[in-house]
Amino acid sequence: MTRESLTFVIFLIYACAAKWNKLSPEVFDILQKSNCISDYLVPYYDVLHTQGEKYLVDDIESYLMKRGMQV
């Protein structure tokens, strides 16, 4: 994980926490358990970091729902 992708993941954790009315550690746990960080956000950072915040949070929600997880 590069410094840029780490900063990106942290940004998304806080963005999701704000939308989902959760604490950032809770969001981190959700993203970790679903492998969203390691299998999606970091590997596809080059493409994803060009998208807007709303799109990214919605995309993460879709990712989680496809894996049977609720936010």
C-alpha cells in the first residue's frame, strides 16, 4: 500500500462514516471484514481516486451489499 492509497482509504473511511452515521473504527471493521480495502480500494486506487466522493461511497455500499453486508 502506498502513502497515496492509504490516504485515499482513510478519506473513504471518514466519508462512509459520515454518510452511514457510524464511527470511523466501525466503518474500518466493516471494510476489513469484507476485504473491501485489500481486494478493491487499494488494487484499483489508480482508477477509483479519480471519482467523486458520492460515487465512491455509493460504490462501496454496492460492493458490501453484493457480499451480503449491511451498513
